[in-house]
Amino acid sequence: MSVAPSSVAPPVDAGVHHTPTSFSDRFALGFTKMLRFFADTFFAKRYGHRAIVLETVAAVPGMVGAMLTHLKCLRLMKDDEGWIRTLMEEAENERMHLMTFIEVAQPNWLERALIIVVQWFFFVGFFLLYVVSPKTAHRVVGYFEEEAVVSYTQYLAEIESGRSPDVAAPDIAKRYWKLPDNATLRDVVLVVRADEAHHRDVNHGYSSQLSGKPMDVSKVAPYPEHETDLSDPLTTPAV
């Protein structure tokens, strides 16, 4: 599916796929495809609602990985080589995806209940997986992000065909991604998809590095600068 270029986001290759070469990779891919099946069955083409639920899960791995990497570096008294900051930025970025899509599609009570259940199960499961095999955990995230890029590409097709309304971009999105005042949902999906492509390439790279292979930095998508201070002085209470 081709998408018209946009000045608000770097170009993204939606067809990037890491070919599994080990049992660890095949496990990660199989687990991802299973979750994709359930997501497709439950949400169908309600991409805004899909994004809300899945982004609550997508924000978990970066936080778990950063926390466990931090503790490991403390125990071994070694440098993290920038992993902690990168993973924390990933977690924050995914959370901002959630805050944006809440403005686009309000979750119903069933989706809110699903978020609570799925997040806790996924947090515990991913935490244990990262303790046992960090390389598998990062490969899982890499495959998750491959599917996210595909989903947002499909969402773009829905918007461009007119099947999904191209509403005005939420203010929080315009501030975070520094979008123009006339930005629309299409622009938001483009920058979100670029973020997901970055997470895809970084996590596949981390997994390969943990397997003893060098990370191909040329395949890491550019990570756009985001607005980190989103507090509104008119609404934030004084301390």
C-alpha cells in the first residue's frame, strides 16, 4: 500500500521484516502473530480504538527494559551504552500515542476493562521474558512494531479513501510532534507510523546485538524531535 509523501514525517518502508533465524525469533514471531489475530478479530477496522488499547500495551516494554537494564548496570557497575534513555523515550513516545488517540476515539467501558486486564498480563509476562531472555523480548517488540507499521499504513488507506474521517489533529499531537496548525489526523498517523518504524528498527537491532551480531545503524529510522514539556501554564496548578 503506497502512501503519498508528507513533509511532517520521514519516509517509512512498511515492508521491513526481520526473517527469523533461530527458535527465539520464531517464538517471538509466532507470539506476535497470535496477538495480531486477536486484535484483528476484536477491532476489525476500528483503527482508532485499536490504537488506544494497543498503545497501552506498547508503552510497557520500553519501561520494563529500561528498568531491568538500569538494575543490571548497577549490579555489574557498567555503562548502559545509551540503552536506558532510548528505552525510556520509547515508553514515553508510546504513551503520547495513547494520549493522542484518546482525543480521536473515546474508549468504551469494554475497551477500558480490556486495557486493565491485558496490561497487567502483558506486564508480568514481558517482565519474566526479559529476565529470562532479553534478546527474545526485544525481538518480540520488533515484530510488534512491524505489525504496528502495517496497521497504521492500513489506517492511512482508510483515511485517504474517505472511509475514515480526516478530522483535525488534536492539540496535544500538534504540540508534541510540532505539527502545523492545519494538521489533520492523516498527518498524525504519518508521524506515529514513523515513530513505530523507529522502535521496530531499534528493537530488532538490540536483539541482534544481544545475539552477538552488530547493529546495522543504517537501518535505524530517523527519530524526530518531540516536544517534552506539554504542561499548560493556564491549567497546571501552582505548587
